[in-house]
Amino acid sequence: MLSHRWEEKEALLHDVQDKDVHELKGLDGIAKVQSFCKVARDAGYCWVWMDTCCIDKKSNTELQESVNSMFIWYRHSVLTIVYLCNVPP
């Protein structure tokens, strides 16, 4: 899981759905997704979950259910990566 603060431009579900995120270019927020995937892959994981691009925000029901379930998802996550956008590398 990625814990992060939403920035002005984020990659959304429709930006990444059915696409190889490693090949995407020019989308705002895609660099964060690609970096997250790389860190998780380097740690030995094949799957990642990031709220901005894994929840369909067009569906109010899905969004509400996801927000209500988020604590449980974090608790059961094997690895949580924290992204601090205002901290230099």
C-alpha cells in the first residue's frame, strides 16, 4: 500500500486501468505511481494498491466503502510505503 497526501494532479483509475504503468508518459502523478511500483517490486512484491488509482471515484458507493475500509486495509497490508512529497530525496 502507498500512504500519501493527495496532490493537485494524481493518476486516476482510468489513467492506469488495463495499461502497463511502466510505459505511461506525460500523465501528472504517474511518476509517483511508477516509483511506488519500483520500490514495491524491489522489495519482492508483484502487486500494489494506491487509493488514487485503485478506487473508482466516479462511483460514490465504491468511494465511501473504500474510505470506510481503509483502516482495515492498512492493518492487513504486508508493506506500507509512505510518500512524503515535501521531503527531498
